[in-house]
Amino acid sequence: MLNTVLAILLASSLAVAGGAWSLVSVLNNRQGTGALVVGAWTAFPKIGSPDADPYSKARTSREGILALGSAEGIAFSATTDTAGDALRAECSYRIEGNVPTSRFWTLVANGDQPAPERPARLPALNSQSVLRRADSSFAVTVAAHPAAGNWLQNSGTGPMALVLTIYDTNLTTGSEFSEILMPGIEPLGCDA
């Protein structure tokens, strides 16, 4: 009798621990359920809509983010460069290309710090302040030290994320996601 009770307790404990581990893995996977991946950029298009999958809703709750509604826009984040190497805050990067058609967009270099420890206002670039080329493409240097042209300040050490938020875009109204072109992220070097 005691062996049966112990076996049931062990099996139940393993099931609960395995379920918790699998949930945490899915929530930490930036390319998991409901994700739209375009190059190095990942977005969750339904995260702010009533049609959001349970994992997207759990991500929103866990990370304490205020998700954009589906008619408002979409936020893309990148934690790797175009080659797939992790972004580091002590390194410099060049973001080059075009952003999908939108009314307005912002680009933020965000250290991988919990929300309460982040600075009140992160340096950002937006579609109205960025210098463009004749073909409307742009190039932005993300670095700790000033750079010519479009420069987005970054500081610190450790993992980093870039967040490109696109507002009032046709991407949220049923546009073909397979046709999206996002800017590339190329490494320029790291501080020693």
C-alpha cells in the first residue's frame, strides 16, 4: 500500500515538474507558438488580439508588456544578427534596409534587463528622424560611441535585443507575411 502511494506521489511530482519545465521552455522560445520570423526579427502578430494563443497571452502576462492591438501595429524584436549570432550590448551593429510600409516606426536598443531596472527612457530612432537614401532605405549604426549618419546609442554589457515597432501598417490587416522584408543586422565589432 505504501509503495503504491509513493509511486503515485513520485509520478505526480514528475508530471508537474515536467509540465512546468515545458511551459517555461515554450515561453522563453522567441520563435515558438504564434511567432512570425523574418530573418533575425521575430513578432507575435496576434499577441494583442482576442485571437491570441494561450502562450502569447502568458508571455504578455509574464513579461508585463502592454501589447499593441491588431489594428495599432506590430513589434518585432531581434536577439541575433543576420548570421544567427547573439546580439551583445558591448558590440556595434549596422541595421540596413527597409521597414514594411507604415505610418510610423521606432527602433530601440534594449539591454536584456528586467523592466524595473531599465532606464526610464531608452534612446530610440524613429521614422521621422532617420536619414534615408534616395531609394528610401536607411542604415543605422547601433554602438556605444557616436557614429556618422544614423546612430542609436547602446550601452552596457551582456545580451541585447533590438525592438522595431511598426505602427499603423497593413501587416496587421491581413497582408501576406511571406512578402515582408526587414532590415538586416550586421556586426561591426566589439569593445575589448
